Amino acid sequence: MEKILVLDFGGQYDQLIARRVRELNVYAEIRPYNRITPEEIRAEGYVGVIFTGGPNSVYDPASPHCDPAVLKLGIPILGICYGHQLLAWAAGGEVCTAAEKSEYGKVTVNVKKPESILFDGIPAESVCWMSHTDFVKQVPEGFSVTAVTGACPCAAFEDPERKLYGVQFHPEVTHTEYGFRMIGNFVLKVCGCKAEWRMDDFCRKSLEEIRAKVGDGKVLLALSGGVDSSVCAALLAEAVGSNLTCVFVDHGMMRKNEPEEVREAFSRWNINFMGIDASERFLERLRGITEPERKRKIIGEEFIRVFEDAAKQIGSVDFLAQGTIYPDVIESGLGDAAVIKSHHNVGGLPDFVDFREIIEPLRMLFKDEVRQLGRELGLPEPLVKRQPFPGPGLAIRVMGDITKEKLDILREADAIFREEVDAFAARGKLPEAASQYFAVLLNTRSVGVMGDARTYGYTVALRSVTTDDFMTADWTRLPYELMAAAGTRIPNEVRSVGRVVYDITSKPPATVEWE
Ligand code: XMP
């Protein structure tokens, strides 16, 4: 399989570089700069290397450097930002660390060598996104400058003979107008990739690998109903059928119809599905608890206890499967730490489950690729498209103490709100995408009037956020008609709700969830 190596020097956008390459249907992997040797790059069959950005200065002795022999492999290299400076430095050029003017943000780049393959099909002047102080002052012998900006005499350079290219700006971010095209020019035209990486291939290969590894062994998976664990379950179900046991713990704090939908989605495979209704047990432990952190802790612990009981019932298990995905792997350092993180995904299970090995079939996929794989495996669209849902579930959306009555009220109100948002989205009537939307049941009652009688009902808060990464978020500007529909339907259809409000705080200062 053709693959591109993204050599990581600590840049902020490394994941984006790999994403862009994969969007071209070429497989890309991120590896830390010091965890792969030039011999391994050749032996592992990479057809191109991209040096990422990074916060350092090349002359700083503590800065990350790769073996300069990488430049002699004859494999095309594209250096980005710090990677561009490193390439210049390693090839004998000069980097200036005392620029008079730093460039941050959008900058106009002028192409000086229109015949450069990297700028093929790109206008002479375009907007690129920069973030640097250092710059390449003197290009190495054999290189020529291919683009400049007002403040940067070498915004791009190349040695097409040796297939070495560098850009000071970031082509991987969408603010760089023609960035995707530049990456495409490098990957497809310089490296000569044929763009054959497809999800159905990945699916087929993964099935073969899982079968070869698992043989007749037994696999255990904790299925939460979230996208990652559901797709992982579908892949394993397809690969090993009845040797798979999925344990689905219903803690009683799922959304409306969620446990049934999960069961239904997996009923077509001949797997062992162990659905455990542990709602009474969880409610009992949560009785009278109002402090959000206590709620979270209790649910986490109780989940492990329930899973522990299930694992004992099932007996000896050879493999524990987890739905770890690529961002989890990257965030945990791409090294040994990845395993520790994946243990966390299922709440510390490996301490007590008797298994031989962990298998993580999605560990090389990004979230949207996981969704694509789910579709490939025939999972229903609502499951594949599911918005994020916190592990503690509705417990952290019922303010104050949790009772079955409050959970039922919230489930109904939440279902109505989500139905309305989905309907508006389906009709193309949302001015901006709603990334996560749900209802919260407040601990405040208020006075109202219904059918000439006084009411004293619960207050439901509606929350919808628009975000890319959930680290920061803005409240969604939902259309008034949608809010009007939800504001009418919820008190009319859900007994005990007397008032509906909309949350207009961004994150920060608020968080997405209320607890
Ligand atoms: P906050 O409230 O921290 O939420 O702004 C950011 C995103 O994380 C989700 N979230 C959780 N997900 N377990 C999870 O798996 C949790 O305990 C948890 N708490 C928050 C939240 O729904 C949002 O998408």
C-alpha cells in the first residue's frame, strides 16, 4: 500500500496534515521524528515524507532534528514551517532566527517560479496562513526560491532534481486558500501516488488481520453505543462472529430508545450480546447525590463493577477489544503511553479481566473515517452519525439529585428537541451546523398556567453548540421557528415541564455540559 510518512516535530497541525493526505485517498501515518530511522523509512515502503511544523528554532541544541540521511533516501520530502527550515538547514542552507518582522495569520504569497510542480494550477498570488519568526535566509546549493511574501524572502523553495520541497506557510489549514491543492501536488505529482486508499480496502484488510490474530480465541468488548465502540463491535462481529461478546451496560441514563437502538443494530450479527440492565443498581448508588463530580465518580466505579461481574460470567477471555481511534493514540504520545490511555477508555478493565492481549482495530482511523467504516459495515445511519454523548449520560444533565421520574421527563424533552433540530437540519434550515444539542432538566420549578389552572412545573434548558473540537464552542444560532416549536411542544407533550429556556453561553466561560 502506498503511504506517506508525516514526520512529527511537535507541530500543532500534524493531525491535519495526515487528514489532508488521507482525503486524497492516500494513506498517511504520523510518526515522531526520533522513532524511525532512515533505513526503516525505506524498508517500510513510504513513498513520500512530510516534515511537520514545530515550536523550535533549528539552531537551538534542544530542538528536534532528524537524521540528515533522510534527505539522501531519494524519497520526496515536503517540509512545512519548522520542517521547511529544518530541511534548509540539513541541506546546508541558512536560517535566520532574528527576523525583523514575524508573520502570524493570513499573508499574501507570490509565486516566483510558476513552473514548480508544487504550485501547479495555483494563481501567482494567493492567501496563505503563516505562523513563524524564523525564516530561511539562504537556500541550500541546488535549491531555488519558488515563492515569497512581503516579509519572507523564502516562503517556498525546491530542488526538483532531488524532489525536496519546503513551504514556510501551512498548506494543511483551510485558511491557506490553495493549501489542499499544494498537498495534492506533492502527494500525487511529486510522490506519484495513485490515490487508491479506500475504506472498503481498509475494511477487508482489517477483517483478514483480525481473523488471523484472533483465530478461535474469545473477544470481549465493552459497547457503549457511541460511534467508536459501535463501529469496533461491527467490525469484530463481521470478523469473528460468535467468538465476540459485546457487553452493553444500560446504566439507566441513556437517551430515549437508545438501549433498544443499540440492541437492534447488532441483532443481525451472530454475536453474543450481553445487554445488562443495571439501571436500578446505578439509581440506588446515586440516590441523594447532587455534587457533579461525585455523580461522575460513582457512575465510573459502578460501571467497572458491573463489567467485572459480566466478565466473570463469560469466563476466560483471550482478547479485550477497544474502540481507540487515531486522535486518542496521537494525544497519548504515539508510544507506550497509548496503552495506558486505551485502558482508560474502558475504565481500567485490564486489571481484572483475564485476557491475553488488547486489540484496537480502529487505532489508525480518524473520527470521520470511523463513521465511513461504520457505513461500510452496514451500521444504521443514526448510530453512525451519533453526536457525542458523555459517559455519565443524563446524570450530568439532571441538575441536583437524580430520580427515575426526572430522568423520564428529561428523556422525553430531549427527544423532542433533537427531533426538531434534526428536522430543521434535514430541510437545510439551520443557518449553521449544530454539533451537539440536548436538553437539561433544571432543579428549579416555576409557576405557569394551563387550562385555567395554576401549574408548578420543571424548567428545561435547551443547549446547542457549534464547534469543531469541543475544546471551545459557541452556542448555535438556532432559527426562532425551531425554538418556538420546541418551546410549544415540550410543555405540551411532557408532563411536569412548565418552562423552556435556551442556553446562550459559549465555552469558555461555560462548558458544553451543565455538570
Ligand atoms: P464539556 O462539558 O467538558 O464537554 O465542555 C466537552 C465534550 O465532552 C463530552 N463530555 C464527556 N464525554 N465522558 C465522555 O465520554 C464524560 O465524562 C464527558 N463529559 C463531557 C461532552 O458531551 C462534550 O461533547
